[in-house]
Amino acid sequence: MTELEHCYNIFDLREVAQRRLPKGIFEYVDKGTEDGISLEENRAAFQRLKLHTRFLNDWSKRDLGTEIFGQRINLPFGIAPTGSAGLMWYQGEVELARAAAAAGIPVTLAMGALTSLEEVTKAVPDARKWFQLYPWEDEAGNYEMVTRARDLGWEALVVTIDHAPGRGREHNERNGFSFPFKPNMTAAVDMATHPGWLWRVMRKYLMNEGMPTNANYPDRYRFSVIDGKTRVSPKRFQAMTWEHIRKFREFWPRKLIVKSILSADQARAAVDAGADGIVVSNHGGRAFDSAIATIDVLPEVVEAVGDRCTVILDSGIRRGSDIVKALALGAKMVLVGRATLYGTACGGQAGAARAIKILSDEMERSFGYIGARSVAEIGPHIFARNNPAQ
Ligand SMILES: Cc1cc2nc3c(=O)[nH]c(=O)nc-3n(C[C@H](O)[C@H](O)[C@H](O)COP(=O)(O)O)c2cc1C
């Protein structure tokens, strides 16, 4: 049996990823912000929710698929944008997109990815592709990227709005992990002691395209992951308002999704500004350590805008039952970030596919326990007590 086949759940994939990746890169992926409270709370909030069992309900014919933006997806989840997939595996973004396309689920490319919109389009033409943007103060730069996604026919633009204050990820400083890498002793020793990663990932970049860069950035902002000296830093868009979302709405011809919603008010503002979808997200506990767990805030968001837009949830999904709980509280689908990243670090496309299969099998088993045959049959009635939607 291969190492991947020995990974029976997402936590096993995480363990293998930890062995394979340099510590700085693993912790960048794995940890949260500041004290890691919101990271822990994301898991604890799912774990607090208990479900009724309902047997002898003939679930022999079942369908885990659903419809998002008028088109079927085979499983009610998709891949969240993660800027670092290309550090998990050579062209990790392409590997993730291939795994998503094979599973019939959408994939989101982060604007900070190491593989470009054009390369992903060419490599995986049949994937349902969404492009994520962190808006910069340089609006022309934003629109250069968004125009490329538009002209390539990508299905959705995902605008992440929690970006402006920056991140309190102290472990990155401690590990000497930054982007571009600042060649310091800690980071150098870390990489040198992970020759497998250097061989599998870095060597391939060096042999093919040279040092990886943020491949989607306009040329004036592109810089190599090691030599950052020539870099002109794009500024986070601190003066951004909902007006700028309206502008994206006018410009973007297909689905517009606003990510980082954590209250009914912000959800209403997003829909009023023209969003077709929102992602209830605390960035997987990586942004604001006092943020509420997304599953805890989901009911009030769904109550506020559930009939006006597609509500998506992410942050903390590690088990198939987590997905079932989110669907029960009104999410139309969820996104997974770390789960498929760990998988990608373990085996590229095959590893990402393993993560998807694990979540899908667990979800299917949960369907069996709660007696559901389709996503449509899942609702707040499945909670055993303290229905969180009330
Ligand atoms: C390593 C890593 C990088 C990420 N990069 C981005 C990004 O570039 N843009 C973005 O909107 N979200 C980013 N996210 C957040 C994810 O899109 C998603 O909200 C989060 O991972 C969900 O939580 P989970 O990891 O518990 O599934 C990143 C997450 C991780 C783990």
C-alpha cells in the first residue's frame, strides 16, 4: 500500500504533509493567527453540533450532488483559494484543479498563486474555475488580473475583503518564512533538511520556469520567491468600500462572490452591492483571532440573505459530517482549504483526490446515519438538540 492509501482521514494527510514540507511552509499552511483561538474554535463549533440518527429509510439510492449557479456539482463542496498550493507540489494549483475537475467540483485559484490563470486554463480546460482577488490600492493592477480571468471565461470572481489589516502570523516571522523568502539561516536550514521537498518541488520549478513567482501579478509586481530585491510591493486597499464591490459588479460579467462575510449586516451589504454569492469565512482562523466560528454565524446570515444569493461556508471543514452540518444550516456548499492542501503536499493530484474522496465517503456515511438521500433532504431537523437555527 502506498503512503496515501494509509491516510484514512484528513488528519493523516496532515501528518504526512508535516513530514514532507519544510517547517516554515507547513506552519504557514497549518497554523492560524495570533493565539490560534479562532482556528480551534472552528473545529470546536462543528464538534458541538450533534445529529439525530434515522435508520430504515431506504437510502440505497442517493445523490451527494447539488446545483450551484444553475449547474450541477457532484459533491456539495469546492476548493478554496490558497496562495500556497504551488509550494505543496510542483504546479500544485494545476494538480488541485485536475483533482477538482475529476471530482466534478469547482476550484478557486488564488491571485497569489504560483501558476497563472492562463496555465491553469490550458492544463484543465474542463474545470469549473473561479478566480480570487485581494484588492490592491492599485486598482489598475486589480483590473489587469480580473480582465485576464474574464477574457479566459472563468466562471466566478471571488473578492476576499478581509485583506486590508494584514495578518498576525507570528510563527511565520519565527520560522523566517516570508514571501519572497528572505534567505536567512533558519529558513535555509529548514529547506536543506527537507531534500525530498527540494527535489520534488523546487528542482522542477528551477528546471522548467526558474524561481517561481506570483504568476498572476502584473509584471511590475512579479518577483521571484527567493530574490525579492526588485519587488515593488502592491499596497493593500485600506480605503476600499462597498462602492468598489459595485464597480467589480459592473465590470465582471459572470458570477461575483464576496468572501469573508461574518455577519448578517455584511451579508446584506454584499448582496446590495450585487454579489451573486457570499462566502461565510473567517479565513480558516488565519485572519482575525477574535472572529466567530463560521458555523455559529451561518444561521443569521442565511436568514438575512439566503433567498437572495448563494451562501457558501468555509473554515474548519475536516470531516464529511462538518459539510452536512453546514448544509443543514442553509449553506448551499462549502469550500475546503487546508484539507486538499495537505493532500496536495502528500501526492499532487492523487493526494488532493484522496482528500476529496475521504470527505466524500465520510459525508456519504453521514447521509446514511441521518437517513438523507439527497442534499435537498438535509435541513435543521437533523440536529439532535438545540437546533442552532432557532
Ligand atoms: C495556506 C493558505 C493560504 C490561503 N490563501 C488564501 C488566499 O490567497 N486568498 C483567500 O481568499 N483565502 C486564502 N486562504 C483561506 C482559504 O481560502 C479558506 O478561507 C480557508 O482555508 C478555509 O479554512 P480551512 O483551511 O479550515 O478549510 C488560505 C488558506 C490557507 C490555509
